[in-house]
Amino acid sequence: MSNEFLGVGWQFPVGADSGGQIVMARHEEAVAQAIWTILATAAGERVMRPDFGCGIHEFVFAVNSAGTAGQIATQVRRALLKWEPRIDLDSVRVTPNAAGDTLLISIEYRVRATNNRFNLVYPFYLERSAG
């Protein structure tokens, strides 16, 4: 298999080049953007596909703890295994940043068509109570 099987789609966020053409994401970049879209979409957010997305958004008000990190890692694994068949997931790690208001979701994956390995870090922001 080659990159042609990975597809081409609109870049996210959608934008136009200097000639007015929609900018496209190609091949492995399209896969990375698809992963980002899965994580950024809350389950139930899409009207025509309410099951699409990732359950991490249920934890936005959760306490920053090892338990929360473990639950988020599980949700990420489930979502990527369900919605991104072009990858093999190697690992998902969730660690807090120094300020404690963000969890960094580190994803290591391999694109099946090319066998190339990639990593992606998705920041998940926790809301703090005023007080």
C-alpha cells in the first residue's frame, strides 16, 4: 500500500490558499488531522452522527488526578480504535502540565499503509472553579 490509500481531504480548519482554492490535507497529514478531529469532537456533538467523537469532554470539570488521567487515556484509546482504522495505536499517555490546568495526551501510532510512526500531543484543558 502507498500514500494514495490514505486519502486527501479538506485541511482543518478549512481555509483557502492565495488563489482561492480550498487547502487540502494529504496522506499522513490527513490522518493526523482526523485524529485531532476525533479528539476535539464531543460525543453527541454531531447531529447526523451522534456517536462520533471522544468521551474526554465529560472530564473537563474533573479533578486533575491519576484516576482522571487513566479514564481519559481509556476514552482516547476507544475513540481512536473505533474511528481511525488507518492507524495502529502504540500508546496513549496522559500527563499533567506544570501548572496543573492541562492534561497532555500523548499518542504514538503507526500508519498502516506506510508503516511510518508518528506521535501527536493533544492538550486537554481542565476548568478550574472560581474560588
